[in-house]
Amino acid sequence: MKMKLGKTNLEVNKNGFGALPIQRCNMDESIEILQKAYANGIDFYDTAHFYTDSEEKLGNAFEDVRENIYLASKTAAETPKVFWSDLETSLKSLKTDYLDLYQFHNISFTPKNDDELFKAMIQAKEDGMINHIGITTHKITFAHEAIESGLYETLQYPFSYLSGSEEIDLVNKCKQLDVGFIAMKAMGGGLIKNSKASYAFLNQFDNVLPIWGIQKISELDEFLSYDENTVLNDSLKAEIEKDKNELGEDFCRGCGYCMPCPEGIKINTCARMSLWVRRFPTEPHLTEEWQQIMAKSEDCIECYSCVDNCPYELDIPRLLKENYEDYKNILSGKTKV
């Protein structure tokens, strides 16, 4: 099933591939996953300079079929000098001389026409190093600012069946403005277990390209099994409502933008441990190693630097305290999961 990615006019498979998780695979495993995705029609691959060796793995997997796929990467550069360095590194790692889409990667402002940073992006396009310009963000105010500017052909933003009316309005606004919408965190940052329900939900939006974060062949096989006939039925709707009621709105998505913590707390895990132990096998998270990780939560000095950096404006010190108390109760047997 194909879709048009906004004003880029790229015709892409409705299943996009998010290449962040293959950082956790070795080279051979990654190439096997990527080449199977390609053999089954997936043609849009999203990575970033920031994702350690992800670009290198894509380059090794697709060097011989480059013209048959679309490669999207990102830069977190906030100066032209770093922008050019990132772009050159990405092209070398991906073994290509151009990118189909290059995106500003969740930077602290929205580059405008007269910014030197945006001028560098335009120059890269004029030089044939990139074909289309996009932006990624976790902040809805930045998202609206970007798409209203008319400068960006795509927006990458968190979107899943846990999203609310604000996010759905954003998707519809992108459609009106012909801005391609790339859905990151389509599995709720790992908290959604039902891939079929997730696919069916996103399948309702013909302008949304989900980029599934895949690190196992079994995960890839799940998404390959879905198509235009995978629609929301009463059973899937019930699963979605159950998840939404369980998770609520005040939960950590695990994006990691709150990090690093000056006290060494692994915030993006500790602030959502209650959800992990209830939604996934509990035992792996009760080891001595995990107990030590969770105990670091007590070192929080409430400096609120994490809150300042959180795209969802969560009260992270409170979440750390609540999750650690719950964790201790689970360890002691006071709370059953």
C-alpha cells in the first residue's frame, strides 16, 4: 500500500522503517532485518547522525539498491559548521551522495528563512546533497510553528493511539497544508504491545507515515502481515481503550530528552518503571542490577533541569518518587502485579 508524503510527492510504502533500534543489533543482524524489509516492499528508512552506527548499517545493507529506496536522516546541529559536518558524515556512512529527506532533529528552535542554519539546508538542497527538507520535534508549539512557516515539506512528531485531540488536529492540519506527517513513537515509546491495533489506528490517516522501530525479525514480520484491510474493529477498539485507561496521559514516553541527569539517574526508565513491570514480564526488572538503578531515584535533588527539557512538561521528580515507591512495594510483596 502506497501513500504520498505531502508536498515532497514521494510515493512511499505505508510501512516506514525507523532505524533507531538497530543500534542494539550487530551488523549481520541489522543487514538481515533491513534486507528482508526491502524484499517485502518497505522503501522508506529513517535514521539520524545521532543514532550511533545506524547509518552505517543502512549503508552496508542498501549500497547496491540505493536508487530503489528513500533515505531520511537528521541533524541536531544548531550552527552551519556542525550542520555541514553532520551531513558529510551521514552521506559517507550511508554510502550515498544524496539524501531524499534531511531533517532538523529536535533542536531548541525552529529555523527560519533568514537563519544561517536554514540557509545551509537550502544550500545543501541546491547542491543536490538533499532532495527535501523536514523537521522533527516533540513539542507541539514547535510543530505548529514549523508547518505554518511553509518552509518544511515534512514534520516528524510522536503519534499513536495514545495521542489526544491536539495531536489529531495537528495531523489534519498537516494534511490541509500538504506537509507530510511522519509518525514517530507509533508504539508509544515501547509501551504499546498491540502492533495490530497500532497499525489499524494509524491506517485511518492517509497522510500519516508510521516509522516502526524494529530490532527483531519477528517484529518486522508483524508489520509485514498488516495491510489496507487491517482496520479498527470492535475488538481492537476495546484494546485501545484499555491501554489508554491504564496509561492515562501523565506518563513518561522514554524519549530521553530529559537526560543526562546531574545525579546519574536513568530517568527515562526510572520514571516509568511502574508501567514496565505491569505491561511486560516483571521478573527481568527485579534483579539486583535493576534495584540499584531504581535506588538512584532517591538521589533526585529536584533541580528540575529534567522538567525544563521534557517535551511533555511532566513533573519528573514526582514520577521518580512515585515509581520508586511502587517498585519497592512490588519487591516487598505489598503490591501484586
